[in-house]
Amino acid sequence: MSNLTSIVLNNWVLFAIADKEQMPILNKFAEICLDSNVLYVCGAGELASEIDTEFDSAIVNRMIDIGEWPNNSDAFEDTAMTTFHSDFDEGFWFATFVAAHPTIIIKRVLVANLTQHDYSNRIIELIEKFNFGWLPPD
């Protein structure tokens, strides 16, 4: 994860892939990404839902720490949005084409594969499919 802190990021979406083995590091990973001003987080892999939950928890804890108790939905207007996707292909498509911020133009999608599995060929294949107009089935 130290590599992530060395990258200069702004206006970015995170497509995070994690499996059960990465559960112990998700909180720290969320903190690092939030410190790097991630605008949108899309979770995928076995821990897709847990990625979403860890980022949401980190966001709420930060608001509480600075004394901004999130008492309504408007309190979250300037925070990162989070989603999780059980379908990997649909999740990456969502991160690439749908994830948006209400006031900032998103300029890049960062894929963070926290697993031991190599997803690089799958990501390349998906990008090629996207370039030819592929859409998720639903």
C-alpha cells in the first residue's frame, strides 16, 4: 500500500478488488485512499460489500472526529461516494462510465487489486470491449 501514497492523485475513482485475505487491511487502505482525495469508490471481488462498508465507516468516523456529526444526507455531499458490485465486469464498467461527482470532473480510474490474483488481462479485455460499445446485460 505504500505505493499508493507515492502516486499523485486528484479527481479519481477507485475500483478496488479484495478477497477474504485482505479484510485486515481494508480500514488502513480506506484511510490512505481518503487521504488521497478519492471521489468515488467501487468495490469488487469477494469483499466488494466490505470495501463499501469500510470506506463508509472511515468517512463517518472522520466527520465525527472533526465534530461534523452526519445528521442528514446533505452532510455527505462533499465526501466520497461508495458502491459495491458482485459482477466484476459490471462494476468496472460502472467505475469507468457511471461513477461521478456532483461538482468535480473525474479524470481517471485507478484499479487497486489487493488480491494475489492477476486481473490485468481481464481489465485490458474489458477496456477493449468498452471501446467497442459493450454494455452490462442489465
